Amino acid sequence: MASRSILKCQSGFKQQNSQFCNLCLLQWGNTLQQLSCLHTSTSLESKNWEKMNRKVYPPQLPDEPRRPAEVHHSRRQIKYSKDKMWYLAKLIRGMSIDEAIAQLEFNDKKGAKIMKEVLLEAQEMAVKNHNVEYKSNLYVAESYTGKGKYLKRIRYHGRGMFGIMDKVYCHYFVKLVEGSPPKTEEKTSFDQAKEYVQSLKNRTIIHSL
């Protein structure tokens, strides 16, 4: 007869065969719920991203320049790969709204058509809800993707065998800011090499003296 190990759970009750009581399982479930914010796409839920449209800033001083309007918009559960969507999101980042729409118009990717619809929706929201006077006076400040909910499905093979496949979905998030896009500083090859050498010097060697 194998000896049964008697353990004591967090609530002080003795349990056999490593079986915890319902109270410990409930506490463990609450801990997992609190740690779920560590996932990348969990922080990009609708309650967090669109909530930024309701942000209220303090009053500005008389001599302070006018604060530009900001519009946050997104579309979730897109039947498209997040990796393929990332290339398109990076393409239009930093462009003006008209230039971004023009670039997506002549792109034959499926994600480009979806991204163009999201930009047009955000542009309309900026004029109607955020007091933007000219709809062309906007630029794409932030544009990135997130992982959606994957669905498990059966893929049938020959000889009565099967496998598991994923139905992939992704999210797309965009932030439009009023004004002309900021100019990016062009760096020479010498400057890029200098930054690369400096990044190598700033590395931290683990378990070193």
C-alpha cells in the first residue's frame, strides 16, 4: 500500500493526495485573475483604449498654445493574422491621414481594406465628437495590433487522423492627433553605428562582478 501524503493547505485544513479545499482554490483563482493584466493584449480591451477619449485635461493658461485633439479608435476580433496586420500598421505610422488612406487604397492586402475603414471611422469621429475643424488636419500618432481570441478547430487528415488548428483573430488600434505630422530626424550611417556601439556598451552582463 502506498502511503498517502497529508498536506496542509493555506487555510489550515489537512488534505490528502495534494487536494486543496475549495477556499484555497477560490483564492488561487482570484490571484490568477489579478495577474491576468500581465498579458499583452489584456490591457488593450475596449474599456481601456476607447476610455482615453473621455480623458479631461486641466485648463490651459492664456499664453499656452492650444492642445491638439486626440482620437482613439479600434476594431477587434478581425479575421486576420496579427503578424500580417503589423506590417500595415507600421507602414502608416507617422503619416498624415490622407497619405495613410492613399497608401492603404493601393494595397491589395485584406488587412489594408479593414485598416482603411477604421481610419475613416476615426476621421469621422474626430470631426463630429472632438471639434476638429478640418478632417485632413490629422496624422497617425499610434498604430499597432494585438492578439485576439484564437479558436481551436479540428483539421482532418488522411487515414482517420486529425490535428488541431487555430482560427486566428487580431485587434487593431489607432490614435489620431490634430495637426501636421512631426518631422523625423534623418540619421546618417555613422550616427546609427554610433548608437549601436553605445547600446552594446550599455548592456548588463548577468552574474558578473
